[in-house]
Amino acid sequence: MVQDNAHADGLTIEIVTFSEGNPINAALAAGDLDANAFQHGPYLEAQNAALGSHIVPVGNTYFAPIGFYSKRWKTLSALPDGATIGVPADPTNEGRALKLLQSLGLLKVSSDAGNMPTVLDVSENPKNLTIKELDDPVLARSLADMDAGVVITEWAYKAGINLTSERLARESMENNPYINFIAVNQPDAHARWVPPLVRAFQKPNVRAKLLEAYHGAIIPSWT
């Protein structure tokens, strides 16, 4: 659909698929790709630091809010003191999970931790929660063994978690740094092909397809 939109605007898009995230920015930085569309700000910030790259966002695509799920409890108020809570083990999503738990009033993280706090940055834990750091696939598959867990949307789908009935809460998109976008190398940010590329994503037919295919679990993030 995005390819068709771009073609109608005079731009040809060749899609290159990758099995994991890290090589995508390396390929973009090396000039093997012109653009990518899979990541959010904190992830790109960490990648630019690791790669020494200068990749920048040029247009929003979608928002995949992480959810707080439980197979044991139906509401946040039912969550007991001393509950065991799973969070992703990777730095970006762990910080995101802890910030969600903070927004729900379950704990507080140090204001000095930035966008990527870890369990070491938890400054207040009034419910004496036990926070378990687990790799994304393990976390998603182990939800039944814990009181609850913060799981990113992709792995919640893959693990068969019911994104409606088993969800206690999810992120808000308002002022959220984890909105996904199209990214290019900084010298290309104002290239002539960038506006039609962004327009190809930000069309009503793409918005409708995202909402239909993901039942609101993935949200178009452009206005």
C-alpha cells in the first residue's frame, strides 16, 4: 500500500527486510539503504551513539503502545503487594516499562535516569514489587508465571496474549518519545525524495489499514 501511494506520487520504493533491528541502522549509515521505518527516538539515540551515525527522523508512522498484562488479575487495584512484575531486559524497553509503571502509580524512578532507567533507578517501591528483567520472548511466554508483565506489542501478539481482556493498562501517545518514524541519514533530511516518501506513509488508506489490521493495538501517529 505504501509502495502504491509512493508510485502515484512519482517515487519508487524498494523494500528490504531484516530479521532483527540492529543491522538496519548500520545498513542505513553505510549507505546501503536510503531510509528505514521501524524505530522510535530513544532507540535511535542509542544506535547513533553506538554506531557514530547521524540518522534523523523525518516523519511519524505509527505508535505501538506497550501494555501491562496479567493472566491472574483483572484490574490494577487487584494487584497485590509483593507482586512479581516482568519487564523487558533490553535498556530501551526496560526504561519504557518502568516509566509506564511509574505513570500507573506503582513505583517511582529517579528523575536523573532519563529515558532509559533500569531497576537500579527505582527510587520508591511502595507495593514492594519484585521486578524481573527478562528477554522479550521469554517475558511474553512467561506471563502466566508472574502476577503481571509489561510486554511490547510485537511479542504480546506472538505469545498469544489477549491484548484486550488481559491488558490492565497501556501507554498514552501524548508527549510520548516512543512514536515510530521514518529515518534517514542527516545529509538526506531535505532531499527531494523525502517528502513523497513521508506522504506515502501518511495517507488515509494506510491509517485505515493499520486500524483494521491491528484492532487499535497499533495507532497511526501522524496528524
